[in-house]
Amino acid sequence: MKFLILLVAVIHMSFCSIGQRTYESNLWTSAVLRGKWKQWNLTTDIGYRFTETFIQRRRTALGRILVDYGKNDKHRFGLGLAYFEHYNTLTIGEPRFFIHYLFNKAIHNHKISSRLRNEFRLFENGNLENRTRLQISDLISLTNKLSIQLSVEHFLTPGKDMLHEQRYLSGLQFNLLKNVSLQGFYQLQYQSTINYAQHIIGTQFIIQIN
């Protein structure tokens, strides 16, 4: 009898623990438009993110624009602006200004890239945070229609309570038309302010205008 009571208590505590993990399962969707003019690139994207059993609760809405320049695609430098709305008990607006460096290297059927981005995040309470992001990714072409994407990314926000974040992504990219592609991915995310792993599934629709 004692064992049965203990088992019921453990099961109950487990379900309570899972129920408190609001950000454990997430769904991210976005659409990207890319344009090119001579040595300049313009990238815009909009996205919507859900959480709690993937779709139960709105998490974030975002819009972003990036302008970058490079004599070729190997080294590119850019400036950007993003706006995020985080849905908690209230909608919290957060503009982000960022500077951006991108390195690309093609090796056989691999397109390896490294992106370094420094963000200035301005919160509604007036706080300003500086966050640095480093991402390394590999886009592996299997056919002219299908590619595999792998990436790892680290975020660092210095300060009194230093914040660390990591993302690990694997996905498939389908080239639907010459300048249109669709990506599906799974991403594992860790944040030092959240004491459990976050599982993210997502889709991204991409249009390239030359």
C-alpha cells in the first residue's frame, strides 16, 4: 500500500513538473524574402512562434531586416533591425539593432558558413542588453532539389547575471522552384535562465529575388 501511494505521488509530481515546463515544446514558422543588387543583399523575414505542447500558447512574433555588402559572397558585412513581441502576461516589445559579419566557403557539395552578430536589445523597461551570437552551419547538397542543413549557435549576454544560450539544428531544405525553397527543421535549445531543454520544430519559406 505504501508503495502504491509513493508511486501515485511520483507520477503526480512528474505530471506537475511537465506542466510547468511552458517552453519545452515549440513551433516556429517564418517567411524569408532575399534580394540582390550588384554587391548589396537585402534580407527580410517575418515569423511567429508558439509554445506549450507546440501550439497551445503564443510565444513570439517578429520582423527583421538586414542589409549587407561584400565584393563577393565569401566575406559580407551588414547592419540590421529586428522587432520582437514576446507574449507573456503582457505583450513586451523589443527592438534589436545589430551588426553582422558572414563568412562563406564552398567545398564540393558543402556550403560552410560562419556568422558573427552583435545585438543591442532595448526592452520596454528601458534596459539595454548587448548580446553576441556566433553560428556555424553547413548546407549539404544531396541533389539539385534537396539539401541537409546542420548548425550550432552560441549566444552570450554579459553582465551581472551572465546569460548563455545554445542552439543545435538539423533540417532538410527542398528547392521547390528555381528561387523558392522550403525548409523543415528540428532545433534543440538551452538557456541558462531555463532549467530544461527546449525542443523546437519549425518551417521556413524562402524566396530569392536576383
